[in-house]
Amino acid sequence: MNLGEMLESPEFRLFDAMSAIEIMDPKMDSGFDSAGDMSLERAEQEGIIKKSLSHSELITMWDELFMYYLLWLDGHTIVQTCWCCLYLQNIKELVRPIPVFGAFIDAFLIACRSAKDAIISANVFDDEDFMPSLFGVDLEACAESTKPDEVSKNLQAQRKMLAGEKSELAKAVASRLEFIGEYALALVELSENKEGKQRNFDQVQRRLKACCGLVEHFGKEEQAADEATLRCFDASFNRSLLVPGPPRIVEPIRDRAQVFGMWTSHLQELQLCCGILRVPLLSLLNGSFAGKSEPNVLGRSVAHICSSDEGHTVKLILDSLDEYLFPKDALEHCREEVDSFLAHCESLLAHLLKLAHATRARKFRRLAHVFLDFNTLQHEAWQLDEKLRETYGCNLRHPRPCWVWTMEHCLDAMISKLFLGFDLNLYDIVEFHMVYWYIDYLYGLRIFNLNELYYNKEQPVGGGDKKKKPTRQQPEKKGVRPKAPPVALLILEATQATVRGLFRLLAFCLCRGLLGVPASATDVLEQRFVLRFRALEHFRLPHLPSFRDFSQSSKSAEAPIVLEAAQASLTEANQVLDKLISGKDLPDNAKVLDSKLLESAKGLKRVVVANQLAVMQLMRAAEANDFDKMEGKVHAATTHHPHLVSLQVRKAN
């Protein structure tokens, strides 16, 4: 055949063509130039593998294994990371003769097994997060033992032997033995199935704290990597195990500070999992317990395992219902109805908790399918509330606690799904104001329900005085408001005001052509409206927002008065945030903000200030009638907040 000619066969389909490789192409044929691959015989002949290792060589190898372990958890294959170490290809003959090395490898493999078991058990990973295939690697191998207790005793014995040496290198070896032992035992406790037994989180916390201290000490060492020793890490040894196709090269990290910084972050994420049982349900669903970095697959998996311990989901639901004035003794008086409601809640919330630990892309996709279940649960909640009213009468502190609880969690899931679109960069700038308009409506429902809830919480048990009839001078108001609203409610109100201001500001800029969006882009808004909000229609809202409603709201957006309305909304948000951050003029229950709420308030404040500045500049341009010169001069980006954009008015040339 000549170059460029192809063979045709009726049995050779397009699928076969896509699976074909070009033989002898170094980018596609993994067997190309296989003679250059490393082997154990060649490594022994070249002196890469040794029968005894110095302390310096051990430190270099172990630090390299620490680095490759993190790369494995970052989504690379185990044969290109941890198992590219030639000594691990035959542990019995190459590692066992060196006792201190054998003790380390046994603990290291316990950590690898525990990590893999946790990730597979939690099943919150995607293919790009973690490669579950072991390619024939035997993680059950060992030098002396696979039992954590026996391995721990062996580590302690090796550390005692090293304590007799006075050199700094011996201390460095001993500290690494201590680190891998504490880390492995902590991971075993966090990842194994307890079958109803409680996890010893205090002990895990102590072990992880000790590991953090050791990692900090490692970072201060001036130990330079021995290039000759690093030759025993060669991924070409396992190249034949990989599937044919373009090679996926794993670049090792040579910056020691970066590696130990990654370890510090990893250990801190595991430490957060120790307190996960104290985190309330709504915070868990919002993923506020762990770091936001991805893939972070092991931290997310351990968090899911710990939060899914037997009976904990039901406990979370009951504790959450208690916050919504659900009577505790209803478990006795309305047992059949409550048990049925809790069973359905547990199934749905267990799924949502799993999504909370998934990646943002998976969460966005899967959230679209939960609203039909929420709608079914809404009807059951309404029926249970009817039963509670029949049973408790006027002693029921809230007329519909279960329905409001269901509504609140569904609305929170809806808002989370819409905000995830900003995290994943799914929205075009022409859609921003439409998404904010819908979110504003959802926030309004939440705030209305929560105002009623907190108002009822302030009322004395038993009802207190009868409600006075409104006079002509004081007409009856729609809805109620608590005298001392909690911080969470105030932040919701500030967020809603910010979102409303952004809708008005973006709608104005879009109508005036200031965002550089072609006029034809708005022609597809109706189709985009259906695409973005179709999944939310499975849940019955008090009013289902339609594209017609949205069009009516944004019809007069080009009028300058819209800028004044946007400024009023942003000013309202700014006043609430100033009170929260300063703590002035707040009720006693709202003066103390935890770090996360304070950071949330500060993030909103930055968005509000940036957009207030943009509104002022646009108002000046409106007074001077300079909009014709400003076409495409307004830039919108999530500069100060992951979900709320900040507008920047650029000067005209």
C-alpha cells in the first residue's frame, strides 16, 4: 500500500474505525519502542534497585511516594503514580529485606486500600476525578502484615530502633514512619463500615492534627531530592498495562513546598469530616462542611460516608423539623403518619446528601431529577400537617411545619441548581438577568415562609393573647415579620435585594446595548427560559413563573427610572450588610456571626459596592445622554462572588 491509501471492508464499521490505532505511532501505539521500557532485570543491572538503602535514599523515596499518592487521588492511574516505584513490583523480595522500608510500605498500602475502599463505597466520583481500575495491581500485598494493629506495632518498633541514632536523617526517617502510621490509622477509622458503631472522631482528630504538625516540619527540612534515587520511579515499567491510545503522561511535582501544601490542605479537609455529625441538615446540603476545591475525591467520599452512618439521616431530619416547630411528641401521637413521612424524607434526603458531596457538574445534572420527588413529598407533608392540626389544635405552634420544611429545602435546591450554572459557566451574558429574576422570586418565597416561621417562634407557647382586629388606620398586613430576625434570614434578605438590583441593572444595560450583546441574542431568550427552568416546573410553586411574566417585568427596562430602582435595591442590601458586619442595631441573637456567615456577608458587600459604583456612572451617562458612545463598554463578571456578577463601566475611547 502507498502512503494515504486505506482498506475498505463491509465488516469494518465506523465504531471499529474510531477504536483503531495507528501502529508504530508513538502518540497512539502504547507498545511502540517497548524495548526502552524499564524492567526489574535492567534495574538490577544498572544499580537502580539496591538491597540496602541509606536514610537519605529512604527519605527521597518516601517523599516521592507521598507526592504520587496525591496525584493518584487527583485522577491519575495507580500504575503511573504509586506503582511506578520499582520496589513495589516485588514487595517480598525487594522491600521485605529492608525492615524499616517494609514497615513504611505496609502502612502506605493500608492508606491506599482505605482510600480506594472509601471512594468506591461513597461512589461520589466521576471518571475524571478518580481511576478505580487497579490494572492488576495487588493492593493486598504486604511486607509483613496487612492488619492495621500489627503494622502500627511494627512502625513503633522501627521508630524505637531509630531513636538510638543521633543523626538528623534518622529523626527524619522516624518522623515519616510516624506520619504514615497516624495517617493510615486515621483513614481506616474514617472509611470503614462501622455497622451501627460510632466512629472515634476524637482519636482521628488527634491523629490528623499530629500529621499536620509533621507535614509542617517536613516543609522546613532542607532535604534535597537525590536524582539517582528517583530513577527507581519509572512509569514505563507498567506501560503495557495501559489501554492502547494516546499516552497520558503524569508529570511529577518537584516543588516540595507545593507537595506539602497539598498535603496540608488534604489533611484539613479530612479534619473537617470529624465534625460533620454536628453540621445541620441545610448546611450539609449546601456543602459548607468541606473545601470547594475539586476533585478532592477522598475528602468528599469520607464526608459522605461519615454523614451517612446508620440512623444519622433520620436524626438530621428530626433535628431540622424541630427548627420548624414540628412537635416532638408527634412520633407517639401520630406515629403511623410520621413514620411514613420520615421514610420518604430519608430516601430523598439521602440522595441529596450524596449529591452534596458530588462534583458541581454531577450535582447540576442530578438535581434536575429531584423536584418531582419533592412535589410528592409536598403533598404528604400537607396531609401530615392536617393530621397534626386535628391532634394538637391551638397547641400547634405553626399551622404547617412539615409543608414549610419541605418547601424550604426544595427552594434551596432550586436556587443551588441555578447558581451552579454560574460555577460551570453555562450561562451567556444575555441570560444573566433572566436567571436573577427567577432566583429573586424563589428567594421571596423563602423569606415569606421564614418570616412566618420565626414570627411563630417568638409567640408564647399556647398562643398567648388573641390577635387584635385591624382598624381602619392600621389595615391588616400580608405576612408577618419577627421582631428579632436571625442572621441567616437577614443574609437571605440582603441576597434577595442584591439579586433584584442586579436583575434591574443588567436588564437596563441589555436594553441599551451596553453589554456588547447582539440584538439577535435576545430572540432565543424564550427557548433559553424553557431550557433553564423546565426541571423546576415539576414542583408545584404558589405561582409558576412564565416567560410572559419575565417579559412583563423587563419590558420597560430601558427607562432611566430602572437605574433608580436598581440603586434602591442595592442600597437596601447595603444597609442590612453594614448592620451585620458591624453588629450595630442588631438584636442579641444576631450580633455574633460565625466565620462563614461573616465571609458571606463581606462577599455580598463587595458585590453591592461594585454595582453601586456602576449605577452611579450609568446615571451620570444618562444625564449627559452619552449612551451612544458607551455601546459594549459595560463588562459583567463574577469578580467578587462566585454567583453574583459585578458590573464595570469602562471609559469610552
